[in-house]
Amino acid sequence: MRQLIENKILPKVEKPLRYLGDEWNVEKKDWDSVRLKTAFAFPDIYEIGMSHLGLRIIYHLVNDRKDFLMERVFAPWTDMEEELKKNNLPLFSIESYKPLNEFDVVAFTLQYEMSFSNILNMLDLGRVPVRSSERGNSDPLVIAGGPCAYNPEPLADFIDAFVIGEGEEVTLEVFEVIARHKEARNGQMQREQLLEELIGIAGVYIPKFYHVNYLPDGKVKEIQQLNENAPKFIAKRYMKNLDTAFYPTKPIVPYLEVIHDRAMLEVLRGCTRGCRFCQAGMLYRPVRERHPEVLKEQAEKLIRNTGYNEISLTSLSSSDYTCIEPVIKELLDKYSEEGIGISLPSLRVDSFSMDLANQMQRVRKSSLTFAPEAGTQRLRDVINKGVTEENLMQVSEAAFREGWHKIKLYFMLGLPTETNEDLDGIADLAYKVLVIGDRVRREQGMKGPQPQITISVAGFVPKAHTPFQWVSQTRLAELKEKQQYLRSKIKNKRVTYNYHDAQLSFIEAIFAKGDRKLGKALYTAWQKGCKFDGWSQHFKYETWLETIKEVGLDPEWYAYRELDYNDILPWDHINIGVKKQYLIQEHEKAMEIAVTEDCRFNDCTVCGICQDFDVALDLKGGKPGELKS
């Protein structure tokens, strides 16, 4: 099969390196000598999948076990899919070119609702029955994890078992149960018995052991357990101590340029800033930091094992790491003469300093990105962003003085209580930053490029497990009007305005707050050719719209319905550790334009995670409440 693919198929497709699997540091094992054969399935193309830190962690974690094997499979681009079908070949892993249906486990990561159709397509191309109910004992077990698994219901018809939470421990627990199950049955799988055994693992949700009853208006009446051993609530898994957690220091280095083509160093996990629209900030609490000495040791190994000339300090908000400035200084003191730079992909306006700007510019200057999210202080307080205009002006001036000339600003449109005044504020902020850049340039007699500002605007999508999970998405026509209104306010050629497809945000909202009934719509849309929905050239809005209606559902009901606090939500059986009452309290405070302080720098907000779960804030630069924000 490999010879056929490499000689006949790959010469005909765009970017054949996507499918070769011979990268630096790739893990290859003897297929017949391992207890369990698993595939990490990323439902998008190679360049996106190989930029994902979770893939790097789980791939090397599993392969660190000599008795387990994990290979990778990505969504084939349309040209490759066409060649597979033309030659009657199944979708395969890129390490060994084994068909997907020959693995014991196919494990998907769920990063984005608009990749759901790719999951169905990959299963079908890999000759794995698409629906769970159609799989037999000889088919792989299909599991899934990641942020979208926290509302697993739209995919309940297709996934055998969901893993809720952080995967370093639970993945190996699940795989060990599966391996022992097969060994006790001469290498065979008894699917029903295996699923029963998996119930006993904390953080594992098996949809077939639950039935959802609905009210006449379409809302959930009851989530009913069908198995006496199935837990009523599935609590997320989490790592208490990142210093002892597995981290890959010899990751795969792609030969093809990927989205994030650099070494990744995870400095912390979690965020307690409390932005009310942000799902990740609720899902990954509490904040747990890695010790500077651990990071320096990992950085040394990453540099020597990969050859990268850039280290990205990754997290939800890396400039919030309590030891960020000394860590960057020490890394650059050690490596800058080798031409190795440091990047911070996620920067808070209110935690970026002149000293930080000074350190980062020592090797190379790329553009800086900040996310004010809203154009006025009123709306920033509604969403609890905790950033002021003064913060933005100060960091912009610091950046311009240190030699940056490009600043990107991210905002959302359609946030709760938004008015045209808030949209005017977006344009005003951009112009004020530009004015500062021009002033600094004059004062310092700078030559070279003039300051440039990019405004990037996304449509707000209400997400499960957030204080805004009860609110309606802004209607499509109104969102498009807002996009054009903002465009009319931006007239300077040095301010670039980018905005997301409003129709895409509408379909995303349907699935983000969706239930099991959407499974039929997803299946039918995939049958009609929907795939790569996150790619504008492949997104078929009209097909999605007609399909959802065709199966008897109302797309507007899903995206625009206002939910009540006492409603049973489709994801209520998934316990993220943050109490529902806390989310209600935060929603009420949003409507009152009241802010909630970060518990790292102030009193505990009693969100529930540290009270009900055996975990606590772990800050390396000081104790909670003693640090400055």
C-alpha cells in the first residue's frame, strides 16, 4: 500500500509531505509487538493538526509506553480524498499507512464545532462505521476529547466514549482497560462489555448509557441513566501539578511549514481572569503554573532536540505567568546569541509591560497581538474583560518605543448589550493606537515602516459552561449590519479591518449549544457533501440551513433561544467544577455592569473548582492574593 501511495498518489496531490509521516522525531513501532494500536485523529489538515499542543502531548505520552502504539491521521484535503476514492483505498495513518479500521482505538480531538463533519468523513474514508450503533466487535473503539467534548451531545450518535478534561492520566487509564480487555479475550473486543468496563474510569462519558427526554418545546426534560453504574454527573479530569505532568521535549518537527512552526513551552494551564464569554477560562480552572527551573530544563531539551530558532511560551494568557519576565530574560540571556527568540502568542493588555517588550525585542520583532474584545469600558465591564483604554495606550506606546510597528487588535461583535457606541469605540481605539505610534516615531526620529494596525473582529458565539450560555446570539442580519457599520468607520489605509463570516458563526452557535437531535442533521449534511466547514471555500451555508430544517429542527431556535436559569441544559451532566450558581451570578453581574476580580490577585470568588475538586491555584511567583495584577 505504501508503495502505491508514494509512487502513484502523492505525486498528484498538493503538499504530499502532509501524508509521508517521516518527520524528525516521529515515533515508529513494530505493529505486531504492542498490546494496543491507537490512532490520534485530528479532524483538519496536517498543518493545523501539527500546530496543536495537545496532539504533541498525547502522541508522545502514549508512545512513551513501549507496549502502546499511537499513530496520526489527519483529514485528507479534497485532492487526496479524491485520489483515495479513485484508487479504492482507505484513509490511513501516516506512520505505517495502516487503514483506520485496523486500529483498536481511533481517538479524535474536538477543537472546533465546525470540524464535526470532518469526523464523520474521516471515519467513512477509514472504513469505520460512522454511527456508534452500527459498529461491531471487529471495529475500532471511537473516542473523543478536547474542549468541544464538554458539550458532547451533538456527537453522541458517533462517538463511543468521550474523555472529559485533561488527558495525561485518563488517556493511559482508558487504553490500559482496553488492552486488558482484549488480552482476556485472545485479542478480541466485546464492545458492550468493554463499554461497561470503561464506565468505571472517572471522566469517561458513554452516550449510549444515557437517554435524553425532551419537552414539547424542544428543551431537555431529563437526562436519564440507562445503566445503573453510569454516573449521574461526569466530572472532568485535571492535572494537579504541571511540574510532574508529562511533557514532550523531543516533539515531531514537520518538514512542511505548519501554522505554529516553533517549539512550544507550556508555562501554565488555566485562567481565572473570568471573561464571561470565554469557555476555556471556565473549563481549565484553576491556574496551575510550571516552575521556572522545569521550564528552563524543558526549553534546553526542546532546542537541542528540534533545531527550532523560536520558543513559544504557550497558555491561555502567557503574560499572566507570575515568573514571566525572569524566565524570558534567562532564556534569552542563554540562547539569544544562537539566534533563538521568544514569542508570547497570548498577551493580556493589562499584564504586558515595558520590561517585557524590551526583553522580547532582543532577537526579532514580529507583530504584537492584543485582545481588548470590546470598544468601550462599559462593554468590557459587561464581559469582565478587566482591560482599560489606558492599559492599551500604555502597552502600545511601550511596543512602539521598543521598535514594533505592527499591532493587531481582536474584538467581538454581537456581545450582550452591545450598541453602536461600542462599535464606534473599536474604531476609536484603533485610531488612538495609530496616533501614539506616529507620535513615538516622530519623537524618536524613526525610519522604516509606518505604524500599522489590524482590527480582527469575530462574531460572538454563546458557549456551554459560560455565564453567557443562557443568552441569544445576535441575529444574522443584525450581525452583518454591525460588520458593515464598523467598516464605514474605518477609513485610514494603515488600519486593516478583517471580519469573520457571520453565517459560519450562526452554524457554530447551533452546535455550540446543541443537543442530541442535531446528530441527524450533522449526518445528513455530511451525506450532502459538507466537510471542511471552517474553510470559507468549502462552507455550504445553504446546505446546512436546508438540512437542519429537513430533519425537523429549527436552526434559529438553537442559535437565538434565550435559556432560563432553571432549564436543564443539554450539557448539565458534564461537571467542569465551576458551579452553575456561580455562572448564574456572573451572568447577573454582567447585566449589572459589575466586574469580578481575578482570584490570583484578590479574594477567592468561590467558583467551586477548589472547593469541590482536589485541586488549588498553583502560582510559582507568590501566593494567591499577594500578587499584583
